[in-house]
Amino acid sequence: MRSFRCDCGNKVYFENDRCLRCGRALAFDLARRRLRPVNAGERLCANAAHGACNWLAPDAQTYCASCSLNEMVPDLADRRRAELYCAVEKAKRRLLFSLYALQLPVEGRAQRENGISFRILADARLDGEGLEDTLDDAVITGHLDGCITINLLEADPHLRERMRVAMREKYRTLLGHFRHESGHYYWQRLVAHAPREFRALFGDERQPYQESLDAYYRNGPPLDWPQRYVDRYAASHPLEDFAECWAHYLHMADTLETAADAEVELAGQRIRNPIAEPAPRADASGAGASSRAAAFPATVAEWRQLTATMNDLNRSMGLDDVYPFALPPPVVEKLRFIHELIAAA
């Protein structure tokens, strides 16, 4: 995620709705991919009234390109739900910023059957029921035919941390959920019609999904999972492996863009922005594809160096590692597959 500048020259950030130097109202202009002052006659998204959005709404539209993808949202008359919903929307807009920056197709249900949509829902656990309790109406964070559902309790830091510990996870964030679930959507959009190469790397996605997950939760991952997968959960099923690797690719692209925007140097070398440097188109000889493939190892090397430095900085503050993962060779090949998939899309 890059930062932005107000017209007065002050540095402003993606979630800002006002410049602290000149006082002008700010909004994100998707067409220009720029956070900028609001001009006379322009309209903010209707969710700006709830503090949940700072994007411009297109002409004659009530909601912006992000909020118009919502199918269901919580009761915003409830103060706690409204506050948690604002946190969810911040993470969703960061996901969408990356998807648009990577030039991936982002189409809602109005533009495409089974297009992408979002449901932000809550169940009784948000109101004090035990997280371990079985609820008939439990909201399951997940994806189905383009619709991404997020349980609102994931926006509560205390409840999310309890879930992370219970699930034996090293990392659990709202943005991570959105990135993971978007991986399931883009698997359907970009992979499902031609899965041969996918199966060679990730395995056969036709194996029974629920049976695989039940076995994972019952027995845990295979003992050699650190040599084959990016994390434990990726070992549960090939589709989950893809979604986890997809999320990590978005982690990598977005964080490297942030470092490049800040002109970070490591060992005397500037971090490159992998999003701002589009891959060349392949010509008849395949030279473009070769060039694109050749750039990927350098991106992975920069990512390893940057995350090692970030982890060291966190440890200096007595904090947990910001990126507690390793990338063994099989995972790098899976990330390369996703890199090529996105470039082709």
C-alpha cells in the first residue's frame, strides 16, 4: 500500500478522510487510484455517514465500488457492531486496492453471475456466548460461489486472538481473512477451467473437501508439512493450500509496495515495487514470459530479506514476529504459479 499526498503537499494515508494540515475533506478516487481532496459536486459513499468508508461514489450511485459489493451488513444502529463493521470495511478496501492494482477482474453480481460479493454477519458469540459453543446459526467465515462471508467477531481483537490460539495459528487478521477468501474466488475465476498445472503443484482438488477438513481437524497436518506448505492449514486440502498461498502472495506484493513507496533500502539496495512494474507481454518467442519468470526469484529474495528485518525489529520491541512463516522450495513454486496466473489475468 502506497501513501498519498494532499494537494497542499501533506502526506496522507489510505484511511484518512481529512487532511490534518489544510483541513480539506479527502476521499479515495478509484478511477485514479488516488486519495485526494473532494471537489465541489462530488459525492461520498453513503457509508461515510457511519464512518465506514472514505471512497467517492460514482455519478448517480449511492455507494462506492467497494460498498456496492456488500450483500449484507450488520445492524449499524448497534454501536459496537458499527465500530467493528468499520474495521471490517477498512480491511476489505485494502484487499480491493490490491486487486485493482494487480489488474485482477473485480466484478459484482450486477456485472457477472457469481461475481464477487460480501456478507458481514454476526452470531450470538459476539454478544457473550462462548467461542467454543456450537450454534445452530453460527456464521462461518468462508466463500461460496463468489460470496465471501466474514464473521464480525473477527474484528474484535480479543475474540480474534482467542480464536487464533484455539486454532493453533501463527497469524490471524481481518485482512488475512479477506485475502484468503478472495483466493477461493479467484481459483474459480482463473484456475477451475484448466487445473492441470494446479494439480501438479497443489494436488487434486476433487478429493472430498469436508472429509479432508474433518481429517485435518482430527489428526492435524502431516509431520513433514513445514517442508511442503506455507502453514499448517494449507495441508488440509489443495483448495485451502491455494487460498493460503494466494493470501501470502498478496501479503508479499502489498508489503513490498509499501516498502518501495517509503524508499526502504536493505544492504544498499532499494526495495522494488512489484505492483508498479507490470510484467511484459510475451511475444511469439515467449521472451516476455521468460522475463516475467526471471523477475520472480528477485521478488522472493527481497521478501525474505525484508521480512527477516521486520521480524528483527519486532523482536527488538519485545513483540512477536510480524511474518512468522518460512518459504520452502515447494511453496516458492506455488507462489510462482500464482504470480504467473495474476500476470496472465
